[in-house]
Amino acid sequence: MATKEEVTPVYGVLNSSVSLSLETTSLLHSSDIVWKKGDSLMVKVQNFIPSFYEDYGTRVKIFPDGTLSLAKTLKTDEESKEVTPVYVVLGSSVFLHAGNENTQSTSDIRWKKGDILVVRVKNDVTNFYEDYRYRSEIFTNGTLRLDSTSERDSGLYIVERFNKHGRLLCTEAHHLITIKNTDFQKVYGALGKSVFLHVSTKNLLNGIDILWKKRTVPIARIKESTAFYYGDYENKANVFPNGTLRLDRIDDADTGPYSGVVSDANGRNIHSEIAHLFMMSYTECTPVYEAKGSTTFLFLENHNDIQTISFEKTWKKGGSLVAEFKGSIPYYYGHYGTRTGVFKNGTLRLDRTQEWDTGNYSVDFFDKDKNNIGRWAIQLFIIAAPGIETDSIYSAAVIYGIFRHFVTSILVLIFIVGALRCMIKKLHLHIGKEKEVPIQPKQDTETEVLSTTEI
């Protein structure tokens, strides 16, 4: 008579290996064993001689104790729900959820990574194992948080719930995938607009199956050029033949991680694309009123970390460029160059303000990949001070500027004249030396005459 055992769920990752073991000691080392998937034969052992069926002969091994090893697992190998992929950036934290089933009757919760026990909560007593005790936390609903993740944290995590009698109530599995900060797309979108999430795999073949998800929730799927949509995404999403996903009318609820999984005709995962959607920040600041001819600061309030993560800041008045801050270097445009300053945190300073400075100013924030991650807007009103003529301050500034340029021009002219005089003087001295002729000694003619007479 066949012995009926409780079904133990086993989780595996696509294109990897899993082992299905016999836990009943009475069946160990039996000469006749039959393994099936549903009603289909996989392997049959008679008198210790195995016979394999269908394609299992190339990827199945059976051991003397009856354990079945299945290699190169396919999506078609699963019989129940699939493993949930969870992506985390290296060095950050991740939450692995245990589900909400049978929480009231649960008295024992166990989290495992493969065969390694991570944490166990029994009768409200929590015990962490290995190095997880220093960087993990488990919540009352069974959710596990891992901090300071590293590459070795990648793998299959299983949570099991037991009642007070030790009976298994339910299981949940997650495949944790660690990625580098540069391995995923950072996509920024504006409220109510559309965004595109791309699959970077080149030369995709016909018949490729691409499934897009937000965390674990399916969004859209394209298989053999036919698109499918799930839930409310039918009226919100559009997937193209190259795998690109477009989301329309996005709002705050759409932010978060997305994954696009590319599978071949056999269900093998050949590529995964990870993207994180951020909502572009828009802040409207309090209007600023300033007296004409003074200095004003358009401050950026420090209530958003967008200033710290931005690499480039661009100030505009309407559609005209005022100033930019790229990396650590400021740039100024037009007449703003002589009376404008921009600080590293993005604050803009305007000197000698005039009535035409009144208007709508905006600053756009960009990351290192040139993504527009936010915009702040502010209105500036310049008001003439009481008792001061409308153009008096501007006239004084113009006169001062003309006087400054005049004095500078005079000083330059004096320097040039002085330099020319020195050059001319040196030239005259040089010419005078060239014209000098040596003086010949004068002969004494009188002496010469006397000498002749004597002869």
C-alpha cells in the first residue's frame, strides 16, 4: 500500500538545479521508485536500473536514496506559483515580505537562504543566525529586512509558517538579485505625463517573451508580437515589439522598481532589465519682493534632497538662460554676467536689480546622466523705492560704469605712451653709436717744414 506524505514545496531558480529528496526512511534504498510531474513520467527505477522519459534523460539524475536532481530548470518544470524576484542595489536595504496568510495561527516563522537558517521566531522569541544578527530585522508580520547587502546575499530565500503543533501552514519564496548602482535605469517622469522603460537587449529574435512587472505585479507582456495587459494597466500601458514599455498619465503611485524579464521559447530567462521610476519634483516657492537697485537672493529651501543628488542646475527667466552650475563651475549668460552669482546649492544672487528683472524664474536640476530630476519656480517683483526717481539708480550705475571705463582707458594710454617713449630713446642711442667716426691724430706741419729746410 502506497504511503501518502504531506507535500513539501521546493523552490528553484530558472536555468539552475534543484534536488527533490525523499524524507520517508521506509522508502530509502528501495529498488523500485517512480518520479512523476503530474501524470507524466519523469524517471522510473526498477531493480536499481533507471529509465528516463521525454527530455528528462539529458537533465535528470537519480541517486541510490531516491533523490532526484533536476538541472537547467525551465518555467515548464514548475507546478505551483513562481518565485518572486526581488532586486536590491548593493549596499542598500531590502524588504522580503512573508505574506499575510494564517498570521493569527502562526507560532513559528523561519526564514532560510537556501538551506541556511537566517532567523527564527518561535513563541515571540527571535533568534538570528550567522552574520544576519548584525544587519537584519524581522517584523511582527514576518517581513524580513536585510541591511548593507552584498553580492553574497543573492539567492533564494524561503519563509515558512508553522502553527503551535508544528504543522506547516504556508510558504513564500523570493529570489533576491543584487545589482550595482549602474546596472539599472533611473527614469524620471512628470506628473500626468508619459515615460518609457527600455529593454537594452539588442537583436531580439522573433518569438521572444517579455514580461514587465512593477515589483511583483504583472503590467504587460509581449509574446510572438502579441501584447497582453493586466488589470488597470490595459488603459495605462503600451508595450512595443522591441520590448519598450510606455506608461501614460503617471502619478506618485507609479514610482518604484520595475523589471522586464526576457525569456526564450523554452522559458529560459536570458535577460533581465531593471528600472526605477522617480517622479520629477516640482516646487513652487514663495514670491520675492525687492527694491530696485538692491541685491536680492532667490533662495532654494533645503526641504528636499534634490539639491544634494543633482549634478547640474540651470536658472532661467522665462525661456532665457540666466546662469548654470555644472559640477563645481558656474556659467553666466547675457547681461547677467556682470551682476549675477550662483552658489553651489543653487541659490541665485542678482545685483543692481531693475524693473525688467521682474518675472518668473525657474531652476532645473539634472543628474550626471542629464536626466531632469526636478524643477523649482519662483516669482520676482522689483519695486522702485519711495522718493527715488525711476531711473536715478540706473543712471548712477551707468555713469559709474562709464567713469570706470574712462579711467581705465586713460591709465592704459599713459602706459602705452610711456612704453613708446622708452623705445624711442633706446632707438636714438643705438643710431648715435653707429654714426661715431674715430678721430685721426693731427700732424705737426710746422715741424715737417723745418725738417725739410734743414736738409
